[in-house]
Amino acid sequence: MNWAVIIPLVVFLIIIFFIGFWSSKFIRSSSDSFLSEYFLGGRELGGFILAMTMIATYGSASSFIGGPGIAYTQGFGWVLLSMSQVATGYFVLMILGKKFAIMSRRYNAITLIDFLKERYKSKWVVLFSAFSIIIFLFSAMAAQWIGGARLIESLTGISYLGALFIFAVSVLIYVVIGGFRAVALTDAVQGVVMFAGTLILLIAVIIAGGGVSNIVDGLQTENPNLITPYGFDGNLTATYVSSFWILVGVGVVGLPQVTVRAMSYKNSKAMHRALVVGTIFVGFIMLNMHLIGVFARPILPGIEVGDKVMPLIALEVLPAWLAGIVLAAPMAAIMSTVDSLLLLVSSSVVKDVYLNYIEPNASYTKVKKMSFGVTAILGILVFLLALDPPNLLIWLNLFAFGGLEAAFIWPVVLGLYWSRGNKHGALASMLTGIISYTLLHNFYPSAFGMHTVVLPIILSFVAFILVSLMTEDARTAANDY
Amino acid sequence: MRQEKEDPRFKIANREALIGVGLVLFNFIWWFGFAYGMGSKSPEEYTYVLGLPAWFFYSCVLGLIVMSVLVFIIVKFFFVDVSFEEEGEESS
């Protein structure tokens, strides 16, 4: 085993634990608002933490392992594509912005579904949303979980089972005891680790490659396509790359794990600060992480498996102890995504399904027990599934991201800004989004040369508008709203 | 029933959401224009800035700097502080 790499990772885990225990104090002290504290951190996030938790939740294994691996193969065209994510840094907070913060306080909403419930007053909207969140995010979470275990496995030489166990225990403990506050604070630490790791590795790669000009020369000699925007074989079209602005830029407004953060901040100052910090951080990390993937090519040619590019290049260009610190970054990225998803799925089960429809008058202690219990059970369930992931899970995860965007983007955005929108429109929009996405994904992917998510988002928009306008209770809904 | 239309905070919120849409359109045009405007030439004719292909430098590196500065300016000078609480209600 490579102890020089393992020790920084262990130190990182200990810090994360410490934050979890510290956060759990807040849960004990806030007796009257347990749910709001556990699932939303008591709406007290400041600007820096808010920016970090948004980036860290959003930046997952794909930004640190998968993305750089593809950039290694595709060249600068993939870095260009990844830069569509800069928009997430400001777009989500500006669009949901103050209106969402005010409305969610007025409705006393703790989850995205609370907001939809008060806005549309429809049992079916609530149940369908809860169902989508539980199914899709559970799969997404399991996939990240597997990624985390594989990363530990490849770095330390521990078996997959052992690695999975370490990963599961670390995440579960701090999420179960600490709730949202622990998730947000550890996200902040993880965000800083991601930022620092990116910077260190970028510098080391440029030095190892003999300077930027030298690296770009090397790429051009190997294959001139690598330095064009069109990918190594010229197949990345402008249309396809641009359509990623919908998937990873604008559409992110519809992701529940992101929207819930837009109701967690303390005041408008925190939001303003997060806008600036978030844009700079997410841009910096995305740009440089993917550049590292491209720059790694002349230094370490011939890597077959994309996911191995990041770990291999870090071990190649850095001393072992520093590589350990840098490789805590993808670890941090995975953990910070998993923790948020775990808590969100748990809140859907406890708050949106159990408290809404099964036992609305549950006592305080019962709710508290349920929250801890459900979070823990979900975690254990993910662990068991990750031992031998079933095909269905892999399949669901493939379109968790796009499916959720297509389902939620219009009920949330138009729910905020279009008072005529009603429950029929919202339900039609969600059904259209998910069904068309599933069908297109399987039978007609990348329609018109764009990413599959584009058409469902357009269709669900049309469905929302048309059905809202056609149905009777449009006027009453407007008054009610 | 409270009437939302009378809440002055929503005017501010709506304006800021529109600024967000404007910003993302600007961002996209900048990104697309430099990348495909300068990058569609043959690689032999590329010029370089700081060792990077010029299309990439202007589209992605400079683009990020421009967007960061723009977001900073807009937030600082055009975004308004509002209270999120209902009137007469204390935050816990």
C-alpha cells in the first residue's frame, strides 16, 4: 500500500468527521424546528458556504474523473464543452433568486416538493415529484457511491468491498448525525480541497510538460484535431457542443439537489456573495480540471481507460504525499455529491411522503427518529446495492440528470413567474418531460444532433403552457396564488 | 389572501431574473463566437496566446474572466438587498 498517498486521505476524512459532530450540536439545540434544521440547516447559510455547497454538490465524479478522461481523448473541444458549466455559477441563483427565497419562506417550504405542494395544491404533483426524486436520485447516488469506492480501491490497493465500506461509513456518519448543516459545511471544505487540488495539479502538469506552448505543440504533432474545437476525429459539432448549455448550464435550475440550496441561504447579501464566488470557483475548477486532462496526453500517452487519467497523471507529476492531497479532490467531489443526494432522498421520504400522506400528526420525537432512521436505512440500502449493482440501477442513473431537469424545470420556473400556471399544467409538464426523455433516450438519442435533453425540455414547456391555458381552474389558481 | 402583485420585492426579483437570462445569452454568444469564429480555420493557421490556441484563449480563458467581472459588477451595482421575511414576522 502507498502510505504517502493514504495518509492525506485519512486526514481529510478525519476533518470531515469532526465537522459532522460539530454540526450535530445545532440539531440538539434547535428543538422547535427540527425539520428545518436537519434538512435545510435552519436557512442560515452565508455566501461563501452557499457558493461552495452549490459547486460541490453539482461537481461530481464526472467533473474530476470522467470529464478530464474524455478531455484527454477529445482535446480542447471537450474543454470548450465543459465551459458551458460556468453559467451554473450565476444562472440558478439569479433565476430562482429572491422570488424563490421569499416564496419558500412564505410557504414554510423545506423541500422543493413543499414548494410545489403549496404552489399547485395537488396531491398528484407531490406524489409524482417525490417518486421521481426518490427513484432517479437514488440511482444517481448509488452510481457516485460506486465511483467513490473504485477511486479508493485504485489509490490505496484496498479491495472494492473494503473501499466501499470505508466510503459508506464515512459519508453515512456525518450525514445522519449532522444533517444539512454538516453537508453544507463539509461541502465547503471539499470545495476548497477541489479548488486547491486543481491549482496544484495544473501547475505541476504544465511544468512536467515543459510549458504550455510545448504541450500544445506536442498535441498538434500527434493529431492537429486535438487543438480544434471539433474533437479528435472532428465529430464534435457546434450544435452538439452548444446543446450542453441546456444540459449542464441552464437546465440545472430544475435539479432538486440544486434548487433546495436556493432556499437555504440566510439573506440577500449571502446570495449576492455566492453569485460572485460561485461563478469564479466553478469556472476555475471546470476550466482547469479539463485542461489537465488535455495536457496529460503528451506527458502520459496511451492511457486506455479515461477514468484512470486523473489518478495516473497526479501520481506521475507530483510527489506521493502531494498526490494524496490532490486526489482528495475527486474524493471530495464524490462525497459532497453523495451526501446531498442522500439527505434529499431522505427528506422526500420523510417530509414529502410520510408526513404529507401517511402520518401528518407525527410527534416531534417520532419525526426526529424517522429522519435519522430513514437517512441511515437509505445509506445502508445504497451500500448493499453497490456491492453488486443491478443493471436497472445503471440504466436509471444514465438519465437521472436529464430526466429530473425535464421534469422539474418548468414547474419550478413557471410556477414562480407565471401566475396562470396550474396543477394540470405542472403535472402534464412533468409527465411529458420524463416520458419523452425516457423514450428519446432509448429510441432516438441525440435528435437533430443535439443532446437528448433538449427536446424533452421544449416539449415539457409546451405541455405546461398549453394544458394550463386549456384547463378550467386557471382563474382560481391565479387568485389563489 | 395576500396579493402578490402588490409586493414590491417581486419587481426586484423579476428584474434580476431577467438580468440572469441576459447574462447567459451574452455568455453563450461570447463563448460560441470566439470558439467557432476563430477555431474553424485549419490548425496550421492558428495563432496562439500564452501558448494556447487563440480561439480557446478568448472563448474560455478570457470568457471566464469577463463573466466573473461582469457578474461582480452587476451584483454590486444592480442587485438590491431585500428582506426575505414576511412583514411583521420575526425570523427565528
